[in-house]
Amino acid sequence: MLFKKYPTQKHFDEMFDNEHNCRPSYSGFKKGLEKFSDKKLLQLQYSTDKAQKSMGMTFNVYHDSEGIEKILHLDLVPRIISNSEWHIIEQGLQQRIEAINLFINDIYHDQKVLKDKIVPAEMILSSSDFLEPCIGLDPPKGIWCHITGSDIVRDDNGQFYILEDNLRCPSGVSYLLENREIIKQAFPKLFASLGVRPVAEYPSMLLNMLQYMSPGENSTVAVLTPGIYNSAYFEHSYLAQQMGTELVTGQDLIVDNKKVYMQTTKGLERVDSIYRRIDDKFLDPLAFNPESMLGVPGLFEAYKAGNLALANAPGTGVADDKAVYAYIPRIIKYYLDQDPIIENVPTYICSEKDDLTYVLENIADLVVKETNAAGGYGMLIGPKATKAEHEKFKKLVKDNPRNYIAQPTLSLSTVPTLTDEGFAPRHVDLRPYVLYGETIEVVPGALTRVALVKDSLVVNSSQGGGSKDTWVLFD
């Protein structure tokens, strides 16, 4: 019995309930998995690791002295989500993205949401991601946030919450796609028998969206990468290959008469739509950061002239701010007159006086985050930190309240994960991917990130996290 020693959890486990009964969504998988011996599973895990390396599924860790390229460890046991649960996630994300797009458009135009004091004006206007050159900008088709990866967690009762939104250059979808191919090969019969919704159409969905946004007749699409040393370069090259588009750096592009061209062996070729994986401020040294060596001089002028589509639109990152995240439920109500289908994690906004007092008095019980940090950095997990770390963060928060939010410590749900001692619970989150083109589509799968260290709540790859395939069932 593979799961005989699997411990009963106080928090929500995706596979087993509190009485160690297998949940319905996992029953078919558990039955099939138990036909494998411990030795065979370890062999499959070894083969999975080898497959990742052979595919080049690596990411760069800039601060690691042991070497910069690592694989994002893929665990054999998938995260399985029932069709009814997925329906809630899908509807909640579609609602959220619609409201966020209206919000971004508003703050760069009439700013009604600020005038009506739904969101504090100072919070937006002081954000480093609020870009003044984007004021009055009208992106193609009125869409700002074409690609979003919102992180979802579950509490002890199995309730879904949105932990944060990623709208600048959300990464990880290549691992979602390649994880599926690897796990399908590990469990071909088991996978085929369970009715898992496919995710392989994502590249064509992405290409269709980019072509839909395109102002040109030929709809030539390119993926703009900072280059081979970027932590997500594997993903940039992978998606370009899967879409059948060119992968370019800033040096490959030029702007002439407010039109963008890429240099090819046959001469210059017009580019109509760019999936950019470069941050806003590095896109165009003439419009944003004059020291940028990654962008393309004149790119923003071509965009403003309507000769180019960019996904995501410049300026979108203002809604990626963790302080703005706290206001999303109010934003949904304001623009759509609806209650959120999926709630935020309760959040304390340190720039608000009462919240600041509460955070300083209860920092040992809270998770404190920098509003513009990512990758698990700039964060304090109060219950696991020392008193010295508490005091350090208190000072940081007091010195710059706008730069911090705080949330209760969620235990996160767990999924059985293969370890040297057998299957053990490890905490996970969920990152679905949403594409906004002609319609708002949610890919029927997600990147499940897993904290490989026992009892750790940090799932980020740069902090030692791994991943799982995510199976959304038809029934």
C-alpha cells in the first residue's frame, strides 16, 4: 500500500480527506498508481528528471554559487482538479481579468476609480509601474492584459483564494506544457483512462490572440526576449518554436517611420505583433529607461501610432502591484457590480493607518510582502522568522509603509509528493493562465508549484520549489 503511512493532515490535502479517505477526483489515479512498485516509481522519477534535462527545461538562478542553470523538479504525482472545481476557477478568473482590464484602462484615461475614491489616488500615482507615457494610450482592441497568471491557494477548509496576480511577464506556462508531455509518457495508460482535459492547444491559442491584436494584414508575430541569460529564456525560445514565430532580441529589431521591422537573411521584415518578455521600462530607451540596452529605440512611438501590438500592453504592471491587489474585490464591484467569485486572501495595507498598527503589533503571525517583489524575495513569514527578523521588518515597514502588505499565514493545501521516504505531503499553489483576445480564455490546466522542503510554504522555483502536472478532469 503506497499511501499506508501517508499522514492525516490538519490542513486541506488534495488527495485525502481528514479521515484518510481518497477524494473522488483522485480515486482512479490512486487505484492505477498502486499497481506500481516503490522501485518502479523511483525509476520513473529518475527518468522524469532525465527527460527534463534532455529537453533543456532549465531556469537560471543568478544568486546560486553552485551554478546558474537548474531544472524545475517535476514530481510524478499530479495535482488533480474536478470539472466542477475548475468551473469555479475559470469563472472567477474571467470575472477578475475583465475587471482588471477596465481598471487599467480607467487609470490611464478618466481615472474615475480614483476620483470616486475606490482606490487611493496616491497609491496609483506613486506606483513605480504607473507609466505617465501611457496616459491616454488606447491599446489595440482596448485590451491591456492579454496574458495573466494569477496564483491560487486553498485554505484549511478547501476554499480557493487568489493570492496574487501576475500581469507583467508571467512565466511558467512552458513547464505546464512540457510537464504534461513527460507525465503522459510516465503513465500512458493511467492518463488515457481518466479523461484529462488537454493543454496542448495553448501555443495556438496564444498565437491566435497575438494575431487578433495585430494591426497589420500579414499579422507577423515575434517573441521579444532579453536574451540567453534571462531566467526564463527556455520558455521564450520554447513558445516561439511552438508558435512557429521568430525569437528576437532588441538588436534584431529596428523602427522606421513608426513601423517595426526585424532583420532577416532576406532583408527587413515588418513585425505587427510582439509577445514581449522584457519589462516595461526596458522596452524603449527613448520612452522609458534611457540606459536600457535590451529594448528598441522608437518602439513605443510605433505602438502609440497603432502600427504594432504589444502583449502585455506597457503600463499593465500597475495592476500587478501587491498593494493594488488588495483593492481588486472593490474594483470588481465598481466596474462589474458583482461580488468576486473567488475572494482575495485577507490583506492588510500598510499604508493605511489602522492596518499598519495591526501589522506592527502582530507581525509574528503574519506574512509580510514587498509590494513589487517577486520570486519569494522581499518576504517575511512571521511564524517561521526569528525575533530579530521581526524587528528588522518592523523597521522596514515603518520606514516605507507603501512598500508593504501583510496577510494571515495560510498553510496551503498539500499533495502527495515522492520523497526518499515514500509519499509525503508537500504544500502547493496553482497558477492558471488566462488569455484575453477575442474572448477571455482560461487554459484547462495550470502550473502547480510545490514546496519540496518539508513544512515549507515557499513554492517559488528560485527558492527551491518544484512543480507538478495539473490534471483537470472532464467529469
